[in-house]
Amino acid sequence: KRTEGMAIRRTGYDGWLRNIAVALGNAPPSEEICNALNQHADDASAVVREHVAWALRQQAEKAARQHPDSHRTLQPATLGK
């Protein structure tokens, strides 16, 4: 009832998850973000999986750029799949 007439109704649940994945991919690198994204890495929706994989790559690339000399960067579980 609280979302009647709102854009979230038009995007649907999968669209909402896709948008969240894009936002998290654009966020500063964070292990917590990677953990949250990994929870949807095997989502039933191909669109969600694709955007989660993109977001995880973005997180890993940002972490590597932030700490180029470090051997420890964010290693999202799905990157090795």
C-alpha cells in the first residue's frame, strides 16, 4: 500500500535488485558491499545476476586501484566462477 503510484512498483522486484546492484557497484569499495552482492550472485533472474557480476567487478577494480601495492584486495566469490 505504501508504494502505490511509486516508481518501485513499475520496476518490479528484479528491477529494484538490478538498480541496487548498480548503485553498489558505483559505491566506494567495501567488503560488506561484496558480501551483500554475493548473496544475489545466483539469483533466479539473469538480469540481476548480470548486474551483480558487473558490480562485483567494479568493486574489485576500485579496491585494486585504491591499494595497488597491496596483495589483499576485495575478492568477491563470483569473480572466480
